[in-house]
Amino acid sequence: MSAGASASGPLAGVRVVELAGVGPGPFAGMLLADLGAEILLIEAPRAREAQMPLPPERDPIWRGRVRLTLDLKEAADRERLLGLLGSVDLLIEGFRPGVMERLGLGPEACLARAPRLVYGRITGWGQEGPLARTAGHDPDYIAITGALHAIGYPDRPPLPPLNIVGDFAGGSLYLVMGLLAALLHARQTGRGQVVDASIVDGTLSLLTMAYAMRGAGQWSDARGANLLDGSCPFGTCYETADGHYMAVCALEPSFYAEFVRALLPEARDLPGQWERRRWPELRARFAAAFRQRSRAEWIAHFEGSDACVAPVLSLGEAPAFPHHVARGAFVGEPPMPAAAPRFSATPARHAPRLADDAAALLARWQGGR
């Protein structure tokens, strides 16, 4: 990073109106704020139905916003929102399909006021289809894509992978990608558009490789029977002597050879790496070896190698891991993940709450760029 690097981020000067919601919308707003966008968060005067784990003032997902309370059921407040869109680049909303239209704030109305506006919509099911207007949460959305079925052990129910795959990967990240692509188009052409980001669509996109492998006969619909789902002995986790775990993913022959040399240096009679019928035997040999030492001993043993082995850390342990410490991957107290990705000239920031109040922000926005 150069000494003269800007601290404002690569999206400095991008103006965003975010209608307060839950899940992927707020996370997308956090990412935009970390990249330097100015965000005006429109909040309803009434408390939200869902009781969230953390109050907004303590939840880092809401960082980097200026807050404004508007009652969008009132004509005057709807007109106030429409009136400021001419000064805005992006709008984010995460209501069920039809809600914004009934309020008179749908894409048609907003783009009529601000033709260059990029109107971002994030939902679970998408804007149309039989399920579009029904409720759901992350496991429901990823359930119909094939992702949830593929995760877990063969003799147990599928295991929801937190809300990372659906809400944040399939939802927030695809929304942000769509917003920024449409923003480039708007700046080149002067024409805004609607970005319809659904968690289902994004999750399906994430599964492209799995669907390609299945189409080629290299992926089974049986859970726990595929190369990347933890079923192969050189792509899974093993318990250590002290009850912790090490993750192994030594797929390529050279990495696998290094892994075997480090784990079982005296072994001469192991099954071949790709003898699938003997994988249970191979897994048993690896498991017995890992149980001979503690996790700390294995960390030291594999340090610096290309064996593709790493310790399985808890959320409480990860901030102190030497690699994270060296890269400044966590900030603050309690430690929170730092902004990502990293930029050489316009670094992202772990965006604080902005100093402006809503009145000052709107005065600057409406005074021109």
C-alpha cells in the first residue's frame, strides 16, 4: 500500500439509499460501506417484527450508515424519499415482491424520478415464481437448489451450513456484484436498471461446478459420497489426541504424497489414493495416526508444508491464529473480521459510523457532487 493511498475506499462518492431490512440486505450494505460508499439508511418508526440478537448500535453489520426515520406509509415521507433519488446512485430494498409497488416506490416510479438509478432488490425466492410471495429463511432457499442436500453425513439429516451459503454468499455477494455491474452500465449509458438478486439464483450459481460434475457422471446425489463433501479420506477432518480437529484437503498427487510422507512416514502398504473401494481402510489409517498427537503438535508438524492440512479453529480461537495476526485480519475489541477484499490504492475500511447526521448528509447530496 502506497504512502499516499486514499483511506476513503474504491467506492468513495457512490451514494446509496438502503431501506432497512434483515439478513442479506444489511450485509450487502455493510460491504458497500466498507468499500467507501455513503449510505443513508431509511428506518421505519416502528420496531421490527423480528427480535435480532444484537441491538443495531452494537451490531457491526449496520456500520457505516447515516440513519433517517421515514414512515413510508405516509405520502409526505414517500415523496421525501422520491425527491432525494436524483442525488443517489444505488437503492437497496429487501421486501417481499409487490410491497414497494403498493407503496408507490417500485422501480417504475423511482426510475421515472431518477433515470440513472440502480434499483437493487434482494429476496429469497426472486421477484416471480410460485414461491415468490411466501416467507422463508436461508435453509428453505438453499434446500431447493441441491446445496443443502449435499451437505452432511449420509446417515443423518442434511446440515444447514450456518446462513453463509444462502443469505450472504448466494444473496449479499450477488446483490453487490449486480449493483456494481449495473452502476458501471449506468455511468456509461446514463440508464439505470433493476437488479433482481435472489438467494436461490445466487446459490444455484455457486453450485455450477457441482452441477457440471454431476452432468459428467462425477457427482452422486448420495450425500457423503463425493470428492468435495468430506467423504474421501484425503479431503475431510480428523480428530486429534486432545479432542480437536485437523482439516485435510490433499487432492493433487504431489500434495497427497507430501501429506502421506508427513503423517505416515514409515507406511509402505497404503492403498492407492484413488482406490475408492479401499477408502474406508485409508481413512482408518489416517484417523489412527491423527489421534496420536495433539492439535498443537500437528500444527507444528505440518507448518510450512504443502500437505494442505490446517487446524479447525473455533470462532473464539481464530482471531489469535498467527496468520490472521500477521495480516491484521481482525480489528477492534471484541475482535471482528476486517474489511475485505484488500486494495492497493484505495483500501477498504472497517467502516465506522459516519460523523454526518441525516440532515447534513442530505444537504451535501442535494447540493450536487
